[in-house]
Amino acid sequence: MFTDKSKFNLTCVEEWTGTDGYGIHAKLNYGKKFLFWIHDDANGGGCYPQCASKEEFQLEKEVYAFCKTQPKVDSEWNDDGLEYNFDFLVADLANELNAKKEAKRMRAWLTRNQKKGVIYGTMEEMKAKTFSVPLETVKFRGSDMLKKVIAEVKEDLGEGETILNTNLEGWI
């Protein structure tokens, strides 16, 4: 039944920090089909499914069988690598979800702060040169000041960095 790892996803996710790492309680889905709830209490040990019906128990077996078909995971302790298992699947899905949340948070930060100044760097590491008044006021009243700040930022740009503002067309 399961052939594509990218179709697995988590919804209704609750995460926390426990004694031994991060805990998670979520729904595991394949595409739009709910499979079963998963839980990791963050007190050591693995992540486990919470199956409530015969169908869910069967789906659990199929997910475990799918995990065994995946390539081994590189390991610094085992030269042959580690067998891909259910814990790796859930960790991969949680990491994907957290990366999406972080990207959304960074885009929101950029959208909010580009109204205050010049934002530059990369999407992973943003820096800002802000003004005491909104950027639109600076563009209207202090165009020389804005040109000077943009020139300073261009000098400070490192490898792979750029000015990230979308509201400076014609100024950059």
C-alpha cells in the first residue's frame, strides 16, 4: 500500500521537550488518509503508534514493512548504517514540519520588518538596518539617506547574501 515516503505527513501535532529529547503526539497520515495516532513521551525509548482498531493495527504493520524498504541511515557509530525504522520516519516528518514552521515564521518576520528598514542576508540568517521612522517615509523624504544605507549594506553583503526587501524596487 505504501510506496512513496513523501506522501506521509503529520497533523494535529503537539510537541514538547522532555527528559530525553523532544516528545510528540500527532496523527500520522498517508496523503489525506488518517492511519493512526503516534506518541513519543520524550523519556527515552522510541515513538510508538496508538492503534485503536484491527484496521489500524494492520496499517501499523504495513508502515513498519515500508520502513524496512528504505535505505539505511548513515551513522557515526555503525559503518554499515542504521536500519530505517518507524522512529526515523516520524523524526523526518517532524523535522520537515518544523522547517516549514520556521520558514513561515521567517517570512512573517521579513514582511513585518521590511517596513522599518533594509533587510539583508539569507532566508536562514537575516540582518536589518532599521530607521526610526517607517521606510516609506524615508523613501519619500530622505532618499539620500536610503541610498547611503543601501550602499553600506551592499558593501557588507557576504557570499550568498542579498538584500531581501521586496518593497525597494527601483532603489536596489
